[in-house]
Amino acid sequence: MAQDFQTDDPRLDPIHEKVLARERLSAEDALTLYRTGDILAVGWLANHLRERLHGNNTYFNVNRHINPTNVCVAACRLCAFGRKKDAPGAYTMALEEAWQAAASGYTEAVTEFHIVGGLHPDLPFEYFLDLVRGLKERFPQVHIKAFTMVEVAYLAKRAKLSTRETLEQLKAAGVDSLPGGGAEIFADRIRHIICDHKIDGDQWLETARLAHQLGLRSNATMLYGHIERDEDRVDHLLKLRALQDETGGFQTFIPLAFHPANTPLQHLPTTTGLNDVRQIAVSRLMLDNFAHIKAYWQMLSPKIAQIALRFGADDLDGTVIEEKIYHDAGATTPQGLRRQELVRLIREAGREPIERDTLYRPVVRTETSVTVSV
């Protein structure tokens, strides 16, 4: 495969040599990858690494999103989801309502509940513990991936607990892993503009570090396509790579394309397909210690997500069902995809669909049973 690489940008030749030699890429390499006009060569490099790690396999899961509240004390300029508690459209689910929301979309096929929401000023910590306990009681076999680093830090502050104590209690209640949201861009200059009320980048990383130390795996994200520069994206990736070197606790990296509609930044253009597949590719090449790179079809669109499977991505996320956060920001993708639709998307891209659980263990289905390979 090495002889198939061709480029009209000589700056990519030494990067090609590093990739073949399995050498780690530098910040300067990342900037070159962002700025070269030869996107097909960048895709070739990312696909080479993707196939070295995963062959033709592409992963997906059958999951359900639960957003228990959109009430949020933060006023992030990037967000169309959060509401002040007395604003039109604000909602908070009672516990029974949240459990019913999980049940209404539940079948034996569901292996994961993905739970994120706003930073509610009044809900006690016990509400979130009871939410998780109730889900575990009702659906003991379902993996609970719940609460971003931002939410955990906020719950700790509200409960007057340390972040470690908060994570310990969440884990004891039944949280199995953490999603990767709220990372946005770690650079302080950008964060002060787009999400000044959230924890800073270092606090996000420290919360992830503590979770990993407690045995809670997590994902990691980056929101791109707003006011950040190439250098800010590179800094973000390098900080994640460094923490992964330390803890090994990240499972998947998810580049999130910014949707400006219905936000205070709605004057900004949306990302292009070229931006999206380049970000997937650069992520795969720079995050050499992350097992998985996800093409999050809800934000990219199923069409771009298919292409991303040749630009470094090996995961499409899941069936989802009723996703609120990105659709409030103007996403026009479906609210959910059926399992067979995901399989079709993957096969049409020339890849082999592998259903997984949250921890990437293969899920084997028959007409009468669902088995997770351990």
C-alpha cells in the first residue's frame, strides 16, 4: 500500500514517512495537515492508519439519548439547547418521566443510555444519583454513559464535594462511563468567548483524569468550525494525546462540527464537507493512542459520515433516537436511524459493520437473544 501514496505537496512526504514508520506526528505536522490543499493525500494517510488499526471494520451501537433537563445556568454562545429556568421551552423531567423516556425507546437491542443535560441551578445531586439508580434497577443490563466533565464539576460544586467524591458517588449509583462533551476548545482565549461560564480546559482534563483513575472510561470531543484557529485545534489534540499517554482512559475521540443556527454565533458559516473530513483525518493521525475516531453522523450527516469512513473514522455512533442538543442548534439530520440503516450506510461505504457495546465488545444477535462478547 505504501507505493500508492501520491501528493503534489512536498510537505506531506516526511509526514508520510513518519506514518509508515509508526512515528508520532508533531504540532508542525498537524498544522501542515490542516493547511495543505491535497486533502486526498491527507485522507490516504489517515485511512492507512485506520486500516492498520481496524482493517475494514466499522463500529456502531444501539443506544438511546436521554436529556433530563435543558435548564442551564451557563450562557454559552455556542449553545442552542440550554434555557434559563423561566424561559420558553425550558423543561426538567421528573424522575418517573425520565425513566419513562428511557422505557419508551427501549427494546432488548438497546445496550447504552447516553445521558447529558444542562447545569440546573436547583436540582440536587441526589436527583442525578436517583436517576441513575432508577435506570439501573429497571434496565440492569444497559450501560449508563452519563454526565460530561462539565456536569460532574458543576454537581461537585453544588453538592460541596470534591470532584473525586462526586465521581465515586456517581459510579456507586451505576454510572459506567462518561461521555466526552463540554471539551469544546481548550484554549482559554477561545473558551472565554464561546463558553465563559464553563470550567476551563485544564479543569476538564483534570476531571477526566480523576474519572480514569477511578476506572471510569470516557470519550473526548472537540468542537470545531467556529472562531478557533488551526493552532487551537492542534493544542486541543495534543493535550488529549498527553492525557491519554498518562491514563489510557479515553475510548473514542469525537470531532463535533459546530452548528451556528439558533445560537449567538449564528452569523458564522457552517462547516463544509471538506472541513469535516479533514478534521476526522487529522484527528486519526494525531491521536495515535486513541483506539477509535467517531464520525458522529448526527452532526456530519449520514452522507459525510460515510465518506469519513475512508478518512480515518472507524465508528458511526449509534441509533440514538430523539437527540436534542444538536437538533436544537439546527441539525437537519434524522433524530435517529434504525439498526439496519446504519448497517446499510457502512456496507455502502465498503466497510464491514460490527455492532458493539459501549466498551467496544462485539454484540452478537440471534432471533431470540443478544450476547455481548467479553
